[in-house]
Amino acid sequence: MTNTNRENDDQAFADATAMRRSGEAMIELEGVDKFFGDFQALKNINMRVAKQEVIVVIGPSGSGKSTMIRCINRLEEHDRGRVVVDGIELSDDIRNIQEVRRETGMVFQQFNLFPHLTVLDNVTLGPRQVRNLPKKEADDLAMELLTRVQIPEQARKYPGQLSGGQQQRVAIARSLAMNPKVMLFDEPTSALDPEMIKEVLDVMKELAKSGMTMLVVTHEMGFAREVADRVVFMADGEIVEVGTPEHFFTNPTEDRTKLFLSQIL
Amino acid sequence: MDPQNPYAPVDLGTEEPLPSLEPEGPREHLPPGRWIRKRLFNNRYNSLLTIVLVTVLGFATYRVGRFLFVTARWDPVVTNLENFMIGRFPRAERWRVIAQVILWAATIGLGWGAAVAGARFRATQSGVEYLEDRSLAKLRRYWALVALVVVLLVTAGTLGPAVVAICSVAAGAGLQKLGARVPGRWIGAVWALVGALGVLGFQIVSGFDGLAWLWTAVFVAAGVNSMLSQRGFPDTRRERQTRLAAAAAVFIAAYCIYALLLPALIETEGVGWDNWEGFRVNLLAAAVATVLAFPLGLLLALARRSGFPALRIMATAYIELIRGVPLITLLLMAQYFIGFFLNTSTPLSLVSRALAAMTLFTAAYIAEIVRGGLQAVPNGQVEAGNAIGLSPWKTTRLIVLPQALRAVIPAMVGQFISLFKDTSLLYIIGVAEILKIRELVHAQPAFRGYGIAETLIFVMFAFWAVSFTMSRESQRLERRLGVGER
């Protein structure tokens, strides 16, 4: 993977665009519908995420953002349409689902660390149990990742002994330990105190710079502006508008987008 | 609850204290005179209350005390202590019971020590200084006291065995100190030794048949297995395969030595279940049913939540059926009708049939308790497990179950205490457990209709001593798991 220089947004966007045009899609959603009972949570979602692209999904609560990214690793089952991750189409076949999940990291709003395992064991669980890595190698990998998210000294503690920001960074390390091709972030900073948001966003920025394909649901507009290749705006289960951050924040086309931005900015 | 992580177990230590019902300010240490005035006679109403309560309590204490220490006729109990404990167990074989006491004292002592060492190991591994709380030390003394009482009761009659048993309890306490110093990687081996000693203690009474050695070999193999595994965390398939292969080899070797060599060297006859009587039966029945009911209940709970309708329906039907009938009806079934259903050539003994009934009964309740625990584990945990690619079974085994079981320790111990007390129902189907022995005692010409209340009080005390110990133990376990691991 090449290191894209994100300081030059235009260049980055051009790279991503080029990759999109080259047809190397990491995630494809085609006509995806999702119902919860009678309620339609997703309406005809079409999206392509290119390799190494960073997409930020924003929108009001209940607009289906989380549901959409949870459909990508099958935490939610879609009712119609296709979901393809790195060439694997999600079906009812458990092996397909497992394969997609192995290649997809997910970071949750509530961290969902395993409280009965140490930080180190939280991170090594996936590599050891799913990838059958020997303990020594898994431990080395975990320490490397914990260093990357800047908390190697917490490895022997239990999640309950860490702050929220530290826990979320452990959660990121835990996902990265599976060496995923895509990282999904479901409102990773929404449960954090303001002073801890930055430390998590910094880790995410570093990750984006390293060329990870990322799909981020967030309310952090600063992050969207700085890091995203494209911003997706959703409302009422539909994708309303897609564009570069520049386009999106300075010159949105849809009225619904304008209304949303006027309310939050 | 921690706002950062609502799924983190509640740390009772740092929780905001509830508003105290006691007077404000730090707890004062008043001189006795002022304390009485302030706490008991601070106004007219409280003075009246104090006077009334002191009168009632004083009178009750006087009557109970007078009964217990003056008028009560304890001689049926004193004369028959040994009968109460072991019933009509052949007296020539009594050394087996004493050997069992010694072995189990060692088992408990060592097991306790290993538990402490394990807690310390985990604590140091997580970089926390391990502090042995003082309440633990207090409880240990208390435990020794109860053990002493029980041992005295079990072996009463002649001084010699009693002395031996007391010494063995002391040795057990010593082993506990030793066990607590075991380094981390040996803890598994110590647990295996504990298991082997426990089985040996069981078999020294019931006889060394093939099954005994089988179990001992199982524990030795488990020890090797645990030594080879890296402690505290499940390993990968490859590591597991080598480990299990080694353990299997050890198992076969150990079993061959035991089965072929030892019977040539020692006497293997024992005293079977049917001759086990007295309080021993209550204790053993509860212990065996507990050990068997737990895994069965666990499986039932998982089956009830499983995605396979057939499994779910069967488990639900079983649980609801068993929970809907009184235990005594199941015991009566075991007494009269099991023979019709199981066409065995050698009929099972009454005790083992009753044990089966108690196990099946308790398993249904354990299943419901465990199900409660499973439901208490937030769905986010399952999602996180799925998201890193764990299979559903591994998610359950490595993530959901450890959390669920820890949450239900108190309820589970409650169930086991209740099971222990329910062993008194064996009386009704004619097993010579302690209540039945009491009846036999009063059939003796000397004690016919004599000291009936006293013997009953004694039986109650025997049950209470064990139940109370169990309940205190569960509190200790809860505290340690809650604080040490989080």
C-alpha cells in the first residue's frame, strides 16, 4: 500500500478518484433495502467505496447511518440488494459472512471491549482464535498495535481500569489485529468526554494516512472536513448527497443537506 | 455506573455511598455511659422501645439458654454422634472414613491455596499489586473453626481418630499456605493434584475399582495438559493439539500403571453407596448432585437460547416440566418407578437413583439461573465477538459464558445451598440420611421419646453450619472476582 499524502486534499481526492475509476472497489452496496418490521431503515442504498478511500457518513439520528455500516459486516441482515466486500458477496452462507468479518474491522460507539480479559488478551483474542496465530506472535503483534495507538503501558490492565478514550483506542487496536482491509467506525467518539475525543480522532487520522479503507459514521465535522475523501449525507434511510468535503461544507446542493448543516454548524 | 462504559461491571468500591441512615458525621467512639444514653435512651419513644426490646430479648435468651445449657438432655446426641455422622457404616472399615477426612482436608487446603495463588497470579499479570484482604484471613480462621466442628462430629466416639483428623485439618491449613506460594505456571498442576486427591479421598471409601483409577488418571492428565498450556488464556488449535496429545499419552500411561500394577499391591475392596449413611450421605449427595447438575444446567441454558428450534423446544419443555413439580415427587419416582423405565439387569441402588433425581431437578434451576446471566451480557459483546470473526460457539465460550457465570455466582450458590438442605428429603424415600438416623436413634430403647427436640436441634445445627459456610464462601468469591478482575 502506498502512503497517500493527506495533507494535500486535492491530491488525495484525485488518487481516490483514480482508484475508483480503475474499478478497484472495496465495498459495493447495490439497491440495499432494510426493514425493521414495517419500518424501512434503508431505502435503495447504492454506494461504492474504493480501496484506500475514507468516507464519512453524516446525517441526523435515525437516518440509517449505523444500520448501513452494520449491514456491511452482517451485524444486520439486509433484505434486498447486494452487499459485496472485497469481491465477496454477503449471503446466508456463514462461511461468506465469517470471511467478510475477518477482513472487516469494526469500532463501536460503546467500545464493547471484553471486560473479563486484559487489554492484551482483548487484542490477541481475534488473531489467536480466528487466525490461529501462536501466542508469542499474537502478543508481539498486539504490543506493536498498542504502541501504534499509544497505550502499550496499559496492556496488562483490564478495560474497566482505563478511560473511555483509552478503551476506544484499545478497540481500534483490537480491530487492527485482524489485519482488516476495511475499518468501519460506528460513531466512535459519541460516548466520549470532549477531552478524550481528540486522542481517538488522532489515531483515526493516522490510520487514514496509512492508506486504510475507512467508513466512518460520526458527528465530528472537523474530522470529516480534514480527513474524508468523500462525505455521504443520509436522511430517512436514503443517501441524499455525496461529495468532497469542500463541496459538501461550502456548497451543498440539496435543501435537506443545507437544513442539516444550518442546524449543526 | 461508569458513564464511559455502561457494560463495565459496577465497581462497588467507588460507588457513591447511599445516604446514611445513621447520624451524620464520622462514627463516634463514645464512652459506654454516653453511648447508652445517646443510642438507646435519647428520647422517650426510644427509651420505651429499648426497655421493651431488652425485656423480650432477655427473656428469650434466658429461656433458650436455660434449655440449651441446663434442661436439655443431650445424651441421645452425645451417645450417638458417630451414628449421626456415619450411620451403620461398618465399624471395622471406619479407618476409610478417617482417611477420607485426611485426604479431603488436604484437598481443600491445597485447592484453597491454589485459588489464592491464581488470584495473585492474575493480579500481578495485570500489573495490579495483589492485596490479600484482611476479611479473607478472618474467614480462613472461621473456615478452620467450622471444619474443626464438622471433623469432631464426624469422628467423635474415640479420641484417636479425632486427633488424627484435627491434625489433618491443621496440615490442610498448612498446605493452603504452601499452595498460595505456588508460582503461576504450576497452578494448573496443583489443581490437578487437588482433583486427584479428592477422587482418592472418595474412592478410599467406595473401593478402588476401575473407575477410580480412571478418574485419577484423568486428573493427572489434566494436570499435564494445564502445565503445557499458557495459563490464563485459551490457545490456538495447533497448540491445543500438541497439548492434548501429550495429555492423552500421560493419561494412558497413568491408567495402565494404576489398573495393572496397583491392584496387585493393595486391597481394592471398599464400602459401597448402599452402606453409606448419616450426615455423610447428605454432604456427599449434595456435592455429587452439585458437580453433575452444573454442566447439565449449563448445557440446558445454552440449548434454550440456541437457534435450533428442536433443541430449544426440548430444553424449554424439560426445564418447565421439572420446575413445575415438587422435588419430593421426583424422589418418589426415583424410588418406585425408575426400574420400570430403565430395564437394567443390575438395579441401581436407591441412593444413586435419588441422586439422579436431585441432579435432574437442580439442573433445571441452574439452567434458568445461567440463562438469566446470559441475558445480562450486553448484545454489544456478541457483536464485538462476531465483528472480529469469532464463530458463534467461540463467541459464547470465550466471551459470553465467562461474564454470564460470574454474574450469577450468588444465585447459583443459593441454589446449591437449597439443594444441600433438600437432601433431607431423602428421608422420605428411606435413605438413611441424618433425619432418618435421628428416627433410628429414638427407636433405641434408651432414647424412645427422650430428647426429641434436642436431636432435632442438633440436626438443624449440622445443616446450618454447612449452609452458612457455603454462603460466606460465595460472598468471598464474589468479592474477589468483582474487585480483582473487573
